[in-house]
Amino acid sequence: MPAELRPSQALRLWHDVTFDLVRSDQPDLSSRQQAVLLTVYLEPPPHTVRGLARKLNVTKPAITRALDTMGRLGLLTRRRDEADRRNVMVQRTLEGALAVERLGDTIVARHRKLPL
């Protein structure tokens, strides 16, 4: 059963994790970039630019900008769908998988430090 958090604890956890991310040697990602990254890594593929834009209720150019940044960081890659060249597929990378795993570890570590 998941641990129950009071709203103040949830906010403290979010604050502390965000604080750790900003202080780490990892690049800062915007909320939109984090949402895209976690969607691609936590939800089953396939993922497309169009599908991510629809899911996050943002424009395709907004997703493209987020993917440009994350592509430069090696967190995700893109390729044209050979079956339908209009679609751009978003794919996971080893570096991205490791970044998501580190994020999970950070959240768990900070959760353990929350006062009861």
C-alpha cells in the first residue's frame, strides 16, 4: 500500500527533490520536459510527437522544442515512422533511462527523510 502523505509533506517532498535536481550535476529540465521524459519512460510505447502534444495538451512545436533539448542531452531520440512518414517516433535512450532511474532514487531517498 502506498504511503499516505499530508499535503504539506507532499509539497516538502516536491521541494526537496526539486532542490536536489537543481544542485546536481544533471541538466535542469523544465516541467514540460520532465512530463515528456516521464511519459516516454513510464508509459508503454509507441510515442509520437503528435501523441505527446495531445496527451499534454500543448502544441506540436512545444513538444518539438522540448525534444530538441532532451535530444541534445541524450535523454531521448526521434526518428521518422517508416510506415507513415508523417509521424515522428520518440524513443528511449540508455542515458535517459539512467536519468529516470536516478530521479526515482532521489525521490525515494527524500521520501525516507520526511518527518512523520
